[in-house]
Amino acid sequence: MLVFTLKKLGLALLVALAVSMLSFALLYLSGDPAAAIAGETASDSDIEAIRIFYGFDRPLLVQYGEWLFNAVRGDFGQSYYFQLPVGQLIADRLSVTMILGVCGITFALLTAVPLGVAAAVRPNSLIDRVALFISVMGQAMPSFWFGLVLIVIFSIQFQILPPSGSESWRHFVMPTIVLGYYAMPGIMRLTRAGMLDVLSADYIRTARAKGASEMRVMFKHALRNAIIPVVSLAAVQMGFMLGGSIVVESIFALHGAGYLAWESIGRNDLPTVQALILIFSLFYIVFTFLSDLLNAWLDPRMRVG
Amino acid sequence: MKKLLAGASIIALTMVAAGSAWAGKADDTLKIAFNKELESVDSFYNSAREGVIMQHNVWDGLLYRDPYNGEYKGNLATEWEWIDDVTLELVLREGVTFHNGEEFDADDVVYTVNWVVDEKNGVKTQRNVNWMKSAEKIDKYKVRIHLKAPFPAAIEYLAGPVSIYPNEYYAKVGPSGMGVEPVGTGPYKVVKVEPGKRFVLEKFDNYHKDSPKGQPTIGNLDIRTIPDFNTQAAELFGGGLDWIWEVPADQAEKMTAMDRFTVANESTMRIGYLDMDAAGLTGTENNPMMDVRVRQAIYHAIDRQAIVDALLKGKSRIVNSACFPSQFGCTEDVTSYDYDPEKAKALLAEAGYPDGFETDFYAYRERDYAEAMMNYLNAVGIKTNLRFLQYSALREQRMKSGTPISFQTWGSYSINDASAFTSEFFKFGSLDLARDEEVRDWLDVADSSVDPETRKEFYAKALKKIADQAYWVPLFSYNSNYIFTKDLEYKPAMDDIPRFFQMSWK
């Protein structure tokens, strides 16, 4: 098991390294970094000075090697855009994203799993239809639009929630709903499908025959088995939320890591982009790993793997 | 049901009362939105418009240009005099203090100038400073600035982007410290910086009384970056913001119709233009852009007024010269080409392209403007393929191998002198696609002559030839829409720099 885990971790780190190398090269292909840093108003002399100041005139491999050497020692360098250490910049932005991500996935799970179970217990009933409707809406509605609708209702019409910023818990209510709602349909449908599958299994009939209460059958016997793929999906969704809530962060002016990454790409702010990519890929690795552990706990058969 | 509704509205009302979103006049705080994250408040280390705004409000220059009438006045310097073509002597104002209590004197000027001109320090906006060679202290309140070469626009730069830093503080904290805890002599002092996100400013009570900027009246400024316009509008409606800018024309029209806020429109110094490969950088073999008749045909083919009326609106207007009309040396008395598609077709036929030709059309912003122009070109037979790139990618392409035709803009960094525009693009720099030696030589004379009349004469010569040869199609000036609470008294200036110290509550 230990060897297996280590192997998996090693592989994951190689993936992270490959991703970082690729992104480094891609950023160079996307435009002259010196011109991007200098900005639209720059003259030739500005760009030349920046090229030399940041060392863009050196070979690409040397630049990447230097970055990697410093990064493994925890030094991500200075952001080209903000004249600040990347570590400090990201730590600041990441906290917002983390809160949003955790709230978002919690919201999604708390709404999706009960709905999915309810829909599976009474397939093709009214509750199933309603659940289907909610999930189709969540899938079909672009989050920027949903976000604006919420703002119109809760910030302009009723004025109970602030439309932007991250100063208090009230600022996170609408972003959580938008982000969570987007992740919800997948989780719900997977729960429903898993439950339908499990509920027709022999051991459920056996459990009922033993006289187990319906509650016990549902949660102890059925849900525990049905939820395994949901855990894997939720882990991926969580990684996605931490790295990709760009639209939500931008609409609600939350200034999280996703928005920072998006903006930094446009600015060719290499050190920031590199560090964020590394952190995002580590998130995926950690969450996938955690979901494997959780699944192994839920399903003893997996512990053998 | 009625009871339920009443209960719900009471809850809603209490929550409103508990909220912090109250409009500004009551607590003397002007709540402002920026659209983009400002990289660093240190004005020598950002190239953003938001940075220029901060610079004007937090720091002072040696001189000041009145944004409404263009007159130069002393600010940190009270007198200035040219000793010779490359030496400017300035007498400094006494009794000025920085926000941190440091006293302002010649040492600050000398330190700032010598720091920014040193290329090792990597100042981001080189053009703003690289005309200076060094500064020298004569006595405590007298300095000399030495230039590398005669540079008549020096006064304009000293009144604009060159602000003076406190020497002791800057030596200690450097650009990264200045970026998070800025210290200047300006009308507002910065009390809080959350990099890129939020800036809180407070009226500087010790602001020097004789400043040409006047005294600030609004007590606090709370600036937040909100990238999405719709969110800004929602904040404005809810009282979470008092002032927004760069509002899209169609939205500004709607807001005007609503009559809840003041909507002000003012021209900016940014000009849009089409740049054509006259020198054949993309290849000299069968390159239609090298033929002056083709370039003139392109000029005739585009209805610039229609684009202004339909898309830019506001105070935008068409321009005919390769500079901003208010800039020193800029003249609009040059050949212009009216919208005449028939004439365009005739010119194309004359040049040997009776059926037109196909070309890539590059652009990096305002895709709708670009597409409008492409439609006009298609109408006269020039088939265009849009290549819409990131700014940096397009710039690289232009520097390395040129582009046949591209839609560009230039804001001159709000410098009111043609040297910041025409000379930037027609003196064989990497973005000079005309490569006209005569134009370059004239501009050299105009840029370095100390006699204003000579300067005007030579800028005019250069601009006339640029127009005759149709190296560019100058398009239009941009405009900016400002929307703010009716409690606020504010008149935008043409250089698109909001000066918060000139705003007041009604």
C-alpha cells in the first residue's frame, strides 16, 4: 500500500512538472513577454529595458531552469506585474478562493445528494421531474448570467446582499450559490443513477427482508455504495472550483486565485502563472488522492488495490 | 399570506439597515471603481491609466499643467529657467512636507531623478524619464536637471509623469515598498493598499497651501477594483459606489435615460488609426500596401464618421492627422480623404487591382470597430481576414515581421506634445512601417529644436507628408463616460485623468 501510494505520488509530481514546463513554453509562444509587461503604452525603449531587466534575452531553458531551481526551494520569485513576491500575492488571493471552493462544494453536495436520493426513491415521480428540471437549469444556465440575475434580485431589488467584495460572510452567499449550482447537476444525476442501480441490487432486497428500517436501508446500505463515484466527481469538481471559478470571481469582484491566474496569463506574468499552475495541479493531485482514500474507507474492496 | 409578506419585508428592511452600503456624501467617503487591477502604486513601475490617476492624486510634479486651459504652473518648483539647451534650473518650493513628515528639498529631487534615469533600476516607463541625464543640487532649494540632448517637451514631462519621491524613504523601501505603502507630497495620502484589489486614500491635511492643484475637499476615497461593468452598475444602484468610469457608450445612454446619476462624457487623448505596411516589411514582392494609391483607396473606403456615430458616440470625433489635436505641434491642416467608395475602387484599379486583393487585417481591441472597417474594405473589393490577437502577440508580430494592415491606438501617455505621438512612430523605431527618411529627419529637428516656431514648422511638414503618402489612416479620438452620484460636483478633463482633489460634494 505504501509503495503504491508513493508510486502514485511520484507520478503525480511528474505530471505537475510536465504541466509547468508546458505552460512555461506556451506563455512564450503566446507573445513577447517584455511587450506584455511593458503594456500598451510602451515605447521601444521601454520594452528593450524590460527585456534586459528581466533577463528575457537569455535562452528559454536557462530561464526555466532558474525558475525551477528557486521554486523547489519555495521561492517563486517576484511577480512581473505586481512588484511583489509571488508567494505573498498568491497566499492573499488563495484564501478567498478556498473559502469560495469549500462553500461551493458543500452547497452542491448538500443540495445534490438529497435531491438525487429523493429522485431515485421515486423514479419518474413529480419529485424526480423537479430534480431533473433543477439540474437541467443548472447545467444550461451560464454562471455569469445566473450571477447577474441573483445580483438584480438580492442586491438591487431587495438590497439584502452586497454585489461585490469579500469583506463579510454576506459577500459569499451569492457566489457560493452560483458556483455550487454549476457543480450540482453532475453530482445529483450521478447520485440518482447510482442509487437506482444499487436499489435494485440483491443485497438491498436482503436487507429489507431482514427487516431493516427503510432509513437504514437507504443510508447504510444503498447510499454508501452509490456515493463512491460521487466522491470522485466531487474531488474533481473541487479542484475545478479552486482553479477555475474565474467567471464567478470576476462578476462578484472577489479577486481570488482563479481570476489572478486568468489575468496573469493576459499580462504574461510568468512567475505568477507558473506558481499558480503548480498549485492548481497540486490541488488536483491532493483531491484525487483524498478521494481515493475516502473511497477506500467507504468500500473495503478498494483497500486491496 | 399577507402576514408572511409583511414579515419578509421587515426582515429585508432590517438587513438593508444592517448593511454597510451607504452612499458617500454622508460619511465623506467617495467610493470609486477601477476596472483593472493596478500592478503597483509606484508610478514609475506601472504603465496603467489607473496608475496615472494614483500618481496625480498622491504625488506632485515639479510643475503642473492646468488640465482645462493647458497653462504650465509651478508646483514643487516655483521658478524654472533654461540655462542652455540641455540644462534646466529650478527653484524649489519651501515648506512642503511628504505624507510621512519628511521635509521636501533638493535632495529629494536629485535622488528621484538619478534613481529613475539609472537603467539598472528598471523603470517601466522609460520614455517618461530617459530624456534626463542626471540632477544636481545647487543648494537646498535649487536644482539643475541635465538632459541627454535638447528636449523641448521636458516641461510637459515634468508637469506630467515625473513625480518627486522622498529620498530617505525611497532609499529604504524601494519600488516594492513604495508600491504597498506609497508616500508623496500630493493632495491625498494612501492609508491602505491591498495590491490590485483596493486602495484607501485620505485627504492630506498638510497639503501645501499654494499648490496649483488646489486643496482636496472630499475626506476619504475608497477605490475598489471591480472588473465587471454590470457589477459596478449594481453597486452604483445600491449605493456601494459613487463614481465609475470608462462606461460603454450603450450603457451610458441607458443610464442617461434613467436620470438617477450624472453622466458626463469627455474626449480622451487616445486616437485610433490604421497602420499600413508602406515600407514592405512583410515582403516587397507584390505587396499592394507599398502603393500609395492603394493606401489612399483604403482611406477613402472607410466611413469614419459613421463608425463614430454608431459605435464610439459621445465627444469622439474623426481626426485627420497622426497626432492628437491639442498636442503641441499637431496640425490638422493636412490632406484628408473623405468617404468615397467609388474613388477608392478607381484608385485600386489604377494601382492594378481592379478586382481588389486579399489581406490579413490585424487588431487587438474593439473587435466591433475592426469588423466595421473590414466591411467597408470588403465593399470596395479588399477581402480581409481578421487576425485578432493579444496585444503582446500583435506587438511582437509587428516588431519582427510587420503586418500588412492593423488597427492600432495610442494614448500618448497624456503628454500634450506631438513628440509623444508622431515621433514615436515615424522615426524608424520597430513600429515604423513607413520608414520615410525625410519624415524622420524633419521630426528630429522638431523634437530637439528649442524654438517653438521651428518645432511647429517641422511637425507640420512631417504630418503633411504622412497624410499625402497615406502612411496611416487616422481614425477617431476615443471618449470616456463617467457616471457618478448627483451629490458630486465634477467636470472631467480632456486628458482622461480623474483628479479626485478637484471633486467636491454638492
